[in-house]
Amino acid sequence: MARHLYSCPLRWSDMDAFGHVNNAVFLRYLEEARIDFMFRLSSDDGPSFSGGSVVARHEIDYLRPLVHRHEPVTIESWVTKIGAASLTVSYEIKDPETVYVRATTVVVPFDLRAQRPRRITAEERAVLEEYQDDSAGGAEALVA
């Protein structure tokens, strides 16, 4: 089972009045990692997620405060569930010693021309299965 790793830079403007990364900013971090992950899943010889996708749900557990520094934080992503027309991506935002956030996002493939959700193709499912680990994530595993 593979995991996608994304090196996310921290910006000075990400901090709030309490001196740590604002809770809402973590959604942007997850978005950056998810888009990088989904683009890497797309293949040159197939239509994998070429029509787009939409977020149906986010769930985030904030475990430790993250303060600004020059070193990027690592966002590890993997797939915890693949349904007929949705998938769940799980994440950890972390350093080697510290996990700051655990989160999940339900993503729905979307047909932009028809303006409606669509089913996951067999090709997409095969690629997603390479990143699937349902034992290490999901909403029930978020509780520390």
C-alpha cells in the first residue's frame, strides 16, 4: 500500500492571533495535498479523474498546535474507502515526531459537462486501490 507525501510550506499569514496556524488554514493544506495526490493519480493514457471532483465532506481532528517555521510540514495521504461514486481520503499533517492533524475528506467524481456526480471507473478504482489502507484511517480511527 502506497501513501502520497506532500511537502507543504507554511506561510506567515497562516497564523492567527494565538501564534499558531489557524484551524481554517488546515483545509487549504489538505486541499493542496489532495489536488497534488489526485493529479498524480491521473494517467497520461486514461481519463482518470479528468472530469473533475467535488468535496462532499471534511472531518478534521486538531491534535497539536502548529506554529510558523521555515521547514515545510509533511502531509501523508491515502485512501480509506472506495465506493461506487465516492472515495474517502485520509491524511496526517505531521513531522517525523509529531502528528498535528488527522483528517478525512469524502470526494465525489463529477461530470462537469452534465453537472452531476458520476461513478468511479474501473481504471480509477484500480489506481485508488494501490493507495488503499482501510485499517489506518477513516472517521473511527481519527480519535486519538
